Amino acid sequence: MARDSVLTRAVRIFDAFDPDHPSLSVSEIARRTGLHVATASRLVEELVRHGLLARDERRRVRVGMRMWELASRAAPTLGLREAAMPYMEDLHAVIGHHTQLGVLDGREVLFVERLSMPNAVINVTRIAGRLPLHASSSGLVLLAHAPAGLCDEVLAGDLAAFTPKTVVDPRRLRALLADVRRGGVAFCPGYIDERATGIAVPVRGPGGDVIASLSVVVPNDGNARAPIPALKAAARGIARAVGDSSLTR
């Protein structure tokens, strides 16, 4: 078996970090990557010298500022986030709790922006966090407008349930996706946590294709549907802003 290249091993080191593990010891990096401790230590030290990784006061390793700088320059969602932020801020001021923006990445929704409020209802999503498409309101919006091949692939795969409310039956999911396309909204009470309701709508690009999902997470109660009109209005505003910015590039 061919050995992994140095670049591949470096990528594995970066993949070891996630929202739940923002800092790791070298031994933890070795365990999570499958690398020998000596190899992991040598690569970590080299990445630290280049500023791509950094050590904190406890000598634990974090992603470095240089990596953040490079990623920020290349982020394909930067224009989308800049166009969306004023509308997200207005929506968040009205709704409270959580307002977030997600994009399709493989078979997951990747959250590229999130606004939250102290004492808001529970929400497991984070900026740069991910959720499977079938389980979240944002993911369902993106899946409903994804190519048929991706939809078939997701529905044929492992559909994990976060709560008893998560829809994991492929036939029910197909019907749910049709409802999302028809009604323009995914309403998901208790799908991720039984105390919370996720509500998402599509954000369309200049050509009409769905480029993102705009969502809120609110308490799972009798008022959960109230944000839908404001959510749809904000998504239309983002679509206009994205269209305007595309004309000036």
C-alpha cells in the first residue's frame, strides 16, 4: 500500500479538529488521524512554524491565524454572507433565538453564518458546523432543490434519527421534500431536539437556483410558525442583494 503524501497527512491533521474539539494534544491528533505520535509531532511542529497551527498556553494545538487568514480570502461563501448579513440581523432582531445561513456541501448542510441570543432555545448548529441533510430544516430545503441523484443517494443511505420526530423513512422523506418544494418552507418541530423547532426557506441566486437556506431555530411551542412570513421576506431580500452584487463583480 502506498504511503500517504506529506500533504495528505497534513490534511488529516486539520480534519482532526472540529467544533467540539477546537484544541487537541499531539497524542490526541495522532489517535484521531491514525498517524504515529512521532510523525504527528513532527508535522504539527512544521505547521506551527508556518502559522497554520498554533499552541496555546497549555501546549495544546489549535488551527492557526494564518490558516484563518488564507481561508477567509478564498471562502466561496464570502459574497453570500456579506449580502445576507443585513437581512439576517433584521430578522434576528425580530425573531430572537437563532438565525442561520447554510449551504449544501456533499451530503450535509454547512452553516456559514449564525446569529444567536443569550438564553435562546437550544441549538446544536455552529458556524462551520454541519448536519445531515435529512434531519434539519436547512438540510431539507437544500435537499428538496438538489439534483435527483443526490436525493436518491441520501435517501438510500444511513438516515440517523436525532429524536423520535426525525423523519427517517425514505417514503415519508420524499413526500416531505415535495411539500417543501411546493410550500417553500421546511417546518421541523423537534427534529434535532424536542425543545426546538427549525424553520428554513430557500435563498435563490440570480438564475433562480437555490444557493443557500435561511433558517431560524425557535422554541417548539404554539407560536413556532409565527416567524415564517418574516423568514421568507428576508430570503427574498438576500436574493435581491446577491443578484445586485453579481452585477457589480
